[in-house]
Amino acid sequence: MQADEEKERKKKKKKGSSEEPEEEETDESMLDWWSKYFASIDTMKEQLRQQEASGTDLEEKEEMDNTEGLKGPMKGKEKARAAKEERKKRTQSPGPGQGSEAPEKKKPKIDELKPGLAQVYPKELESEFDSFEDWLHTFNLLRGKTGDDEDGATEEERIVGRFKGSLCVYKVPLPEDVSREAGYDPTYGMFQGIPSNDPINVLVRVYVVRATDLHPADINGKADPYIAIRLGKTDIRDKENYISKQLNPVFGKSFDIEASFPMESLLTVAVYDWDLVGTDDLIGETKIDLENRFYSKHRATCGIAQTYSTHGYNIWRDPTKPSQILTRLCKEGKVDGPHFGPPGRVKVSNRVFTGPSEIEDENGQRKPTEEHVALLALRYWEDIPRVGCRLVPEHVETRPLLNPDKPGIEQGRLELWVDMFPMDMPAPGTPLDISPRKPKKYELRVIVWNTDEVVLEDDDFFTGEKSSDIFVRGWATMPHRWLKGQQEDKQDTDVHYHSLTGEGNFNWRYLFPFDYLAAEEKIVISKKESMFSWDETEYKIPARLTLQIWDADHFSADDFLGARLGPQQSGQRRGRQGQGEPSPGLGVRSIVPDVRADSEVATGAIELDLNRFPRGAKTAKQCSMEMATGELDVPLVSIFKQKRVKGWWPLLARNENDEFELTVGTTTAGQGAGLGQARALGAWHLTRAPGPFCSSLQGKVEAELHLLTAEEAEKNPVGLARNEPDPLEKPNRPDTSFFWCLNPLKCTHFFLWHTCRWLPLNLLLPALRLLLVALFLYSVPGYLAKKTLGA
């Protein structure tokens, strides 16, 4: 009950805040390993940006120092040394008397990495840890030269093997610092801490995440990649799970291999291109020396995670717990410790670490544990005197793919990591599930009710009045010009003919089924690129709904009711499609709708981001131009939480000064049947381009959005347009709304009534006047004769 009350309080607080719901609320059920991975990618990018910025500052300082004279380099070295010492002091844990300060400084880092982020390295792991040659070095064994013919042979061509070992030369008697550094009596040998070189059986678990920027292997500029792994006599080819037509495939696979060190220690991970006919082509491969990693003091067998958890996507992978690892490291390095106690505290050598003393299990029960503080000590093991070194963290490394036939040319990059578990130790758990996310099926039902204040484009042929034949077009994916073959997703309402006021009535329903990845907020589309394609290609696109208002023309191309470009500007627009700038303060993306075949180009549309868009106006009068320009503060909502929304959307033309091409719309909150209450969704999208047009309201659309899962849609089916089941009523359109070709009698009546209704009266009055004049002229002579003769 207390947990529920706390959740309620948190929700109320979040509702009161001005931030977006997506940023405030975290749905734990949506979190998985990929959530941690993408968050780690963002962290890596931020670190790279900071490194670039700091590198630029250092270069500027060095240039300034060099201009000061010969003393400049010495000053630079002193500054670098001082900066290094400051960083060391900052990262060092406090002594026993300052144990209470440790969590104060370290906790923010832990809280920052609350989801348990992994370290994503943009290069090989060896480059971060000096090739893991902390004691085991590799020397090439070269074939001797038999004559002058081999003078031109390269060193690589002469390699016949490799020698691994360590050669150390010490002065006798040994200096005191060497004895002190060794930690044991050196008279019995300097290699007492070196592990045995006896053969050992190891379980090697290879996780392959994805590949990027692969070199095209097919004539269509794509590739059909799959993974192949070799280790000793084991050769695995995952040929059945090739990914069709991708240069950036997401594999999400793990492979378990049993190997024996040192005989089987060179791991080769290759990417091949699948071919229907003939042999598969090697795209590239990368090789990893597992033996160096296994025996390294950096403990590269299984990365140290940021947090310790016994369940969920962030579960501890190593069969050895952090406290056991810490105890073993202290024993091997002859370090005093670890000494646990009181709860949440551990002492290693002269360092004290404090942290959480409880852990939550799958049932939500909290239990005492020492693993959190032990893990904290492992994360800062490099601060331990004499034996401290940086331990390999939980990570994903990025390795270049090379092809022997194309030496020196990178064929792409592969993201992976390797775990190694000795077979004589406790068996590890099941492999971590990093399989690609599977989308969930949804159906979006959109009802277009009305339009208002639509720009009138045409002049009536019979009456000369301004009018428009209005219809609304919509789709729930990217515009089909950006994604070939998606024309079937486009849907049109019927036409409201001869609108004289800009008002249109439709009562028309669209149905958009789609597959959606909630964690990535993307719609997944699988389709064949052409009729000759063997497999379907998968696309991930933003979840957006687009609505457009058009003027129907039956003997020419339909007119898009919005801003237009002339022929010259049309060419400019085609050259920079989708590259508009967002409106200040709105944080939105631009859109350029369909390109027409004639000289006019459609340059505006309503595009709603189904994950976040502004709440809309309840009436057409409340729907104003200020909503689109950002002058009104409209809260953002999501259709995936709101489920059902209804409202009005405004459209704007471009302006010669502020250059707005188009605006987007708003919605009002509703309540889904049996789906609970939430809030509505939408997002503004503006495109900027120069043009001589005035900024004005181009129209408004009233629509209702209803989102259901595939199961809910199957239980409650509805018909497309106004069809069964659950049909919509026909719109109450004025009598003037008709198409003249299909209604000739009505057209005749309309033409005669609106243009000739005064004609009979105009003809009758002159005729009566003429008749009166004629009667007058006819009767005047007789009347005068009678008067004259006195008859």
C-alpha cells in the first residue's frame, strides 16, 4: 500500500510539472538491454564531444606556451603533471579517517548511471588497456633469410609463429623499491604472482550487437550480412539468420564456444555476404587474442558492471559475486582486506568505501548485502596502493572489419564483447538476451470530421464565385515519396464539392495498422524493394500521422491547399527536401509533402508526432494561428498513453519575413472506451524557405484519433470510410455540394436558380412597360376622336 501511495504522489508531482511526460515518467516494463545500450551510446557521444572540446583548449594553451620561449615546454610539462595529479586526487578514495566523504563524491556518479550503463568504446578494447600486455608480451618469430631473394620480403610474410612471455632484467642485489613493489620475497623468484601456463578449458561467450558502415557486396549497393565465428576447431556460420539488404545490420546474437588455452586462443569474428547462387563473400573480419585478455591483471574475462542486480535486464553476468572477486584480488595481491562492516562499509588496504547495504529481489523485498560496496571498491581498484589497476568495465567494443584481399582498407565496424568463464569455476547463467526488439501491432483509427476556413482556390465556372472541392489525404508513416512502395498507406476522404465558405463535412474514417517499437518510438515496415527481391527489407521510421487538405480537380492535377512554389523555387525545394529548420522554442521537425508533376509543389501539411504533440483546441474558434507560432503554451501528450484524442489543427502559409511554410495541429483530450484516461498527442512541424507569400491561416481540420492494439482492434472491428461495422453517419452537407458531371439536372437547377432567377422578372417588367405603352398608343387616337366629335 505504501509503495502504491508513493507512486500516486510521484504521478501527481509529475503532472504538476511543466516538463514533458516522456521525460518525467519512466516505464520500467519498457526497459531492456537495448535501453541501456542506447543510453550508453549517448553517454559515449557526450564524452567524445567533451574530449574534442578539451583537446582544442589544450592545443590553444600549447601554442600560447610555445610562443613564450624555451621555457614554454617546461611550463607545459609542469602544468600537465599538475593536472594529472589533480585528477588522481579527485578520483582517489579517502583514507580511513575520511570514509564518510567517499559516498558523497561517488554517489552522484552511481545515480547518474542508475540504469547500469555500459561503457561503449569507439575502438578496440586493446587500445584502452595497452593490448593487455601488462606482463605477457607477444613477440613475432620470423623465418630466416636463405638468400638475397628474400631481401624484399616483408616482416609479415616472414612470420612463422609467435612467442608469448615476459623478459625482465634486474640488478643484483635487488633495490628496495623493487622488493616493496613485488609484495613478496623476490629471492624466491620474480614471477611468483604469474598464473600457471597449464592448459585450461574456458567457456567463451561472444555477444555480437551490430555492424555499421559495411562495404557493399552486391550490385544493388547493399549486402546480406551474417556472422561467422572461428575459434580453434570450432567454426560457426549463422547463415540461416542473414539480414537482407542492410549495410548497418543489427544482429543481437550470442554464441557459446568451449576452448582450451593456450592452444585455442585466437578468436575470429567475420561478417559474410549471403548469396543465393555461388559462394558467400567475405566482407570483413576481426581477430581477438583471448589469451592475453584471460591472463591480464585488468581482469578482461567479464566486465565489471556499474550496478549489482540479481534480476532484470541489468542482472549480474559473472558467476563470481563482487565480494568474491574483491577477496580474490586482495589475496592474490597480498592486500589487507577486504574488511566488511558496519553494513554498507568496506575497507581495503588504507581505503574505505561506503554504499548501499540492501538489495531488492524480484518480489520487491529488501535484503542486506555486501555486494554494492564490494562493487564500488572494484570500480575504484586502481586507487588501491601498489597493486591497483583499472579493471575492465562492462562494455561494448567497436572493432574494424578487415579483408585480406583489401589490406589496409576498413570494410566496416563491428560492435561486440566477449566473456570468458573457466570451466573449473561455477557455471555462468544463461546468456544475456540482446536479441533485436520485436515490434507490437497497433491499429490507428482516424476520423476526419470537418474542415473550416479552408482557402478557396477556384472560381466557379457558372457563377464566378470563389469555391473549392475539398478532400483530406492522410497516412500514418513517412510520405511515400521518401519510402518507395508505401502508396498503399495513403488514404483519401470523399470530396466535399463546391465549398463556398471553406467549410467541409466528411465523417470519414481511416484505418492505419502498423508495427511499433515502443522503446525506440519507431514504426517498423517490412517490404520487398522490388518484384525481383528475394527477401523483405526492414525499415524503421518515426511514428507520425500526416494530414493534408487538397482541392480536387478532375481534368488536371489536384491542388494542395497551402503555400505554393513557382517553377524555379520548385527546383530549389526538390534539392533540399526535409531540411527545414525547426520553429524557435517548439523543438519540432520539418516536412515537405508530395511533389506534384506540374509547376506547383505542395509545401505544407499537418504532421503529428504520435509520441509527443500539443493538445488541441476544442472548437474551431479556439484554433488560432498563435498555436502554431508558439505564442500559446500548449502541453504535449502521447497517443500511446492517451489512446483517444480529438481536436482542431491550424495550417499556416509561408511568410515573406518569418518564412513559415506550414504549421501543424492540436488535439483535445478524450477517454478511450475501457482504456482509461490519458492525454492527447501531436507535434508542430515547420518548414522554412524563402518566398514572396504572406503568412495567413490556410485552414483548420477537426479529427479524432483512436489507438488500439491488434487484439483490441480484432475484438472491436470498425469499417473503413463509412462502411460496416460501426458505420459513421453521412455528413450533412449543403445543397450546393455536388459534382456537376454526375448531377446534370441539379446542376441545371443550380445554374438557373443562382444565375437566372432574376432574368424572368427583368424581362417581364420591360414587357409590361412596352405593353402599357402599346395599349396607350392604341387607345389614345380613339379617345381623342371621341372627345373631339363629342361622342
